[in-house]
Amino acid sequence: MVKKYFFLLAGILSGFLIISAIKRKKSILFMGGLENSISLDNQVKKFKTFNDAPLIVHSHTQIKKLKNNIKNNPNSKVVLFSAGGKFANEIVDLVNNPNQIFVIEPYTCGRNITNKIPKNNIFGGSNCETGNNVAGVFRSDYGGKSHSDSLIEIGKRL
């Protein structure tokens, strides 16, 4: 009789652990942009306005750290903002699925972003300094008001 209750309790506990593991949010790998007009901390705060997923944060100079974190978390979403977007072509083959990569208003004057990343995952602003020459979705489509506010709008969607 005691064994019966023990196995029942163990089964219930296992079920709760499995459900909590499924519901646990994956970390988002976030690479910010230049910090001359908005600090990396403020970029992160804006992104997290409507998104409570845990972030692993990288500055736009930490490409080796980002690559290592992608290798350790190949199923995580990757967000590249502004200057961080220049690394989209470099990391696309490291993730399990290019649909996991989101590029927000990258500086793309004189450069392109690989077509392996879906166009609807590339968000652009008003000129090539904010990715309008490579984007599939524009500020007017997602309600962005400015370059830094695009972080809020895209953060809502992920």
C-alpha cells in the first residue's frame, strides 16, 4: 500500500517537473548596437518593456561571446540590434534554424543580409542606416516611432 502511494506521488511530482520544464522560457541571445546615443543597459530595458524572457546580453563588440552562446544554446532566439546586425551573416549557420534570428534596424549601407534569414525577421527603419534596404518589415508596419523605440515594438512580438 505504501509503495502504491509512493509511486503515485513520484508520478505526480515527475509530471509537475516536466510541465515546468516545458513552460520555462528559453533565453534570448541579445546583441546591442552602438552606445553613443543609448547605453546597452537602456537598449535592454527597452527590449524588455513587454518581454520578460531571460536575456543573455552582448555588446556589439562581443561576437566571439555571442558565437559561444549560440553553440551552447542553439535553439535560442537571437536578436541583433543596430550595429549588432552586421553579424547576421556570420552567425546564421550557427543556429539550428534561421527563423530564430531577428535583426532590428541594422546599419546596412553598402551591405546586405543573407537571404537565409527570413525577410519578415528583418525590421527596418527609414534609411540604410536603419536597414530599410534589406528589411521585410518596416517601422510603419510594426508601429515603431524611432530607432531605439523599435526595441520595444519588436520585444513585444518575440
